[in-house]
Amino acid sequence: MTPTFMALLCLGLSVDPRMQAQAGTLPKPTIWAEPSSVMPWGTPVTIWCQGSLEAQEYHLHKEGDSWTWDTQKPLEPGDKANFYITYMTEAYAGRYCCDYECPNDWSEYSDPLELVVTGFYNKPFLAADQGTVVMLGKNISLRCSSAHIPFDRFSLTKEGGAALGDRTKLGNTKATSQNQTGGHQGDFILGPVNQSFSGNYRCYGWYSRSPYVWSAPSDALRLEVTDIMKQDYTMGNLIRMSVAVLVLVALLVILVENWHSHQTLNQEDRADFPELSWSKLKDMWTFEQTPDSHKPLQKVWLKISICLEFISKTRYPHHLLGKTLTLRIP
């Protein structure tokens, strides 16, 4: 549709009294809908038209109507106006444009706004042929199908604009085949994908004779774009970190057991040491003496055997090395 033809539609195919002034010399306004241009049946929607601070009046035109659909005075600070629809139905669905008027002049027409109403038909079904996880840089095929309604057109949208709950329309497609129940289906090819493709998707069915009256939305389909190589690298790091932690725990257990063993051995040494007092050694010496103790060589060996016995009964004989050396042979 050419801009000239669109302008004639917006003007209602008639000559406006403003033709006395030169038309289209002011900047083109901007038109949009809030919260979205795709609205469920029965919900309110606002159409905004933003132009110049010099604007005195804003006009809204609907394609197919031979009159100006609505006229509003600008809101403060004066560069835009809104057109409120309290209850969205198929009567309000369509193609809109707007312009604004200044003294002795008016703007050119805005780009068209397509306002869609949803929920007029039962919802279709949306599925991904190869799963909902797709690798970065690859393509993915989404299929929208209707089991009982023979739609000849399907539309795919992606949820976005969290602040307004807006939906970005990704594209339309013709019904590509008829299924066994008499319904139709349409395929959407997305890609090469990047991280921005992750999100929730919905599809709608409609008829080409009523392009702005859609079915209820399908259930949301969540797509995840992933980098497999990055995931593998991360998993390898996790495995290495887990092994390192296990090694540290094992070393800690060994250290604790070693410390506990040393504590036990020290207690045993302290328990054994009093039993080997010097008085007991003396008793042992007296007990081991023989009638032939006057023989010097036999006494020397006897003394040495007592010392060795004393050392063998300790865990750390080097602690008593000084004492064993102080023994004197009579």
C-alpha cells in the first residue's frame, strides 16, 4: 500500500477543509498502542500520537472509515494526545494512523499502527520440532497447528518489554498443510539464533479475510539458546574443583588421625614412664644380681641389659637418652 493511498484512506477519500493550507510540511508524528498492539478481547487499550509542541489538535484515522475516527486536544506539555478504547472488540481491530494540526498547517500522516484483538477463536498449539534448547548460531523450527479450525494464516509473537507486557510480532505464515483432523499448521524458521532469541513464544491462528482478528494465544513455549562448548568447559571446571575438594578433605582426615594418634601415644608414654622409675630399675638390678656379681664383666652386661630393657619400653627412647648415659657401672 503506497503512502499516498494510505493518506487518502486516512482522509476518508474526501477533501478536508484544511486543504486551504499547505499539507504535510510539519514533522511526521509517531503512533503506538499501550500496553500492546495485540490485545485480548474485552481489555482496554490506549492509542498514542506524538507530534510537535505547536500542535493544537490531534486526529486519529482508521483504515476503511470515511471520517476522522477521533479528535483530541494535546496533553501537557502539548506534544502528544491519547485515544482511549475501554473494551477491545473486533470493531476496534484494524489499521490506524494519526496526524496533528497547527495554525494554518498540519503534519503528514504517521506510519500505520496495526491493532489486533485476540481470543475470537480457540487457541492453537505451538511446538518445536527439535526440542526447545537450541545451540547458539543454529536455526530452529516452530510449528503452530490447529486441530479443528482451518486457519489459513498463523502469527508468532515473542513476549518482551517486561514493563508493559508487550509482545513483539515476529512474523506471519500461511497454512502449509492440512492435518488428519481437518486443521492446519504453519511453520516458522528462526535463526541463526543468539541469546536474544531466548524467551517465551506464542502463536495465533487467523483468517486472511480478517487479518486483525486472531485466535486466543497458544500456551507459552520457552526457548533456551545455549553455548554447548561453554557448558562443557564449565562442567570440566566443576569436576576439577570437586576432585580438589575431595583431596583436601582426605588430607584433612589424615592430618586429624595423625594428630589423634600422636595424642594417644603421648598419653601412653606418660603412663609407661612412671612404672620405669629409677627405684624400680634398682629393684630390677638387685633382682638380676647373681652370686657371681663380683665379676666386673658380668655386671657391665647386666647394666647394659637393664638400660636396653628400659629404652625398649618407651615409644621415644631418644627422650631418655640422657638418663641412660648417666648410668654408672660400680
